Amino acid sequence: MIRLFALLLYLSAAPLHAACRQALALGLDVSGSVDATEYRLQLDGLAAALLAPEVQQRLLAMPSAPLRLAVFEWSEPGHQRLILAWREIRTAADIAAIAAQLSQTRRAPAPPGTAIGPAMAHGAALLGQQTECWKRTLDLSGDGKHNMGPHPRDMRAALSHRGITINGLVIGADSTTATDRRQVQIGELSAYYRAWVLTGPDAFVEVALGYDDYQRAMERKLLRELEGLVLSALP
């Protein structure tokens, strides 16, 4: 209740001419640990999550202040590929067009390294293009720890005063024959993201139990991210 009251105060103080309520940038891991099948599960899972009825309802809840969405892929330092430039979501047709574009996107060659720090910097730069939005959020999906380029802890410190939130969606191993090991791996990766990646108020980690669970995890994450600003629109 206190958090909702604080959010209402913030929104009431926001400029009346604000162009959008939230800018949301999604960064998808395409490093060497992600095979062709897993790549499609990410893209198609995101498309399906955006089309989920409850997600659509929240995306379209404030037509006077629409949400803006961008999607990029990341692997090693210097390799970030924009697959959806900033798109304002005003209608169900906008959501359907974005989902279709994601489903039609084909994988491009990418180096194998995992550079979370540079992915954070790239996402923050994208959000820097949307300074008029009430809230700016970066989400990074990944199945492994950083192993190249500036460390996430240093990037987190550099971005801590930018007024953005960074959430994570960690993806566990697909194997179901080693359940205990998978749970340990997911727990370690979630703790890693909490320690070095998450930034901003109410930042959180969502978990996908393998790439087959990616769509459901993305739905949960989107509903959680959109909840606060949608609640503020209620009478």
C-alpha cells in the first residue's frame, strides 16, 4: 500500500505532457550457450507473452500515455543487435505487429562470449533515448554469468544514478535428468544477477526453468513490471 501511494504521488508530480508511461528495453542472450532451438524459444516465447490476454490488457491500459518497447540481442562486447527499434504500443494491432516481427526474425551470426556489463550499458543507452517517459526499465535475459568485458558490478555502479531499473530473467539448464543440479545452477545465477546486475527501485529476478519455460516466465515478468503503473490508472 505504501509503495502504491508513493507511486501515485510520483505520477501526480510527473509532467502532464509526458509522452509515455514506460520505456521497456528487452535484451536477449544470443551467446554461444544458446543453440538454434533455444534462440527460437526466446523469440517466439516473447512474442507469445506479449499476445497473452492479461499482458495485452496491461499494455493497453493507459492509451493517453502508451508504453514504448525495444528489443535487442547481446553476446560479446560490441555485439548488440537491435531487432525491434522503439515502438509505441497504442492498440492490439501494434502488439500483433510486434509479435509477428519477432516471430519472423532469424538468427544472425554472433560471437560466443557472455558480456553482461556491455549489455547493461547498451540497454541504458537505448533508454537514454526515452527520457520523457515516466519509468524506464531494462530487462536482460541470460543463462550464464559474465565472462568478457567490463564487469556488471562496475556497470551497475556507473548506472546507479541514471534513473533506470534493470531486471533479470535467468534461464536454467534444459535438462530434466539432473533436477537438483539445475536448481543449484538457477539459484546461483539468480544470486549473481541480484548481486551485480539488478539496479533501481523494485528491481527483481524472474526465473525460467529451462527455455521451454521462457514464455511463461516472460509473461510473469511483464505482468509484474506493468502492474504498478497500471494500478495508478485505476479510478
